[in-house]
Amino acid sequence: MFQALRELAQAAGITLRNPPPEPTTCCGRGCNGCVWEGFLDAAEYWRQEALLQLQG
């Protein structure tokens, strides 16, 4: 998703901010409030922001 939106933005001459980095601290135990939950929220925010910029 990140790469596809970045390619569309580049073709349109739009510079997007960097997407959120993937977490590296997950313990794999399915914790409540897992770092992946925060990442997915941040990734969705980035996607929405990118789509708004692409719409002009």
C-alpha cells in the first residue's frame, strides 16, 4: 500500500511524508495495546492523508 501510493504521488509530482515504520518490538503474545495496533492506526492515518493529497 505504501509503495503504490508513493508511486502514484510521484507520478503526480506530489511529495508525501514518510509512512510510519513497522514496529520491531512485538513480543508475539497478542498483548492488549500491541505495537501492531498502533502501527495499523498510524498506517491508516497515513493512507487517508495520502489519498487526500492525491485528490488535490
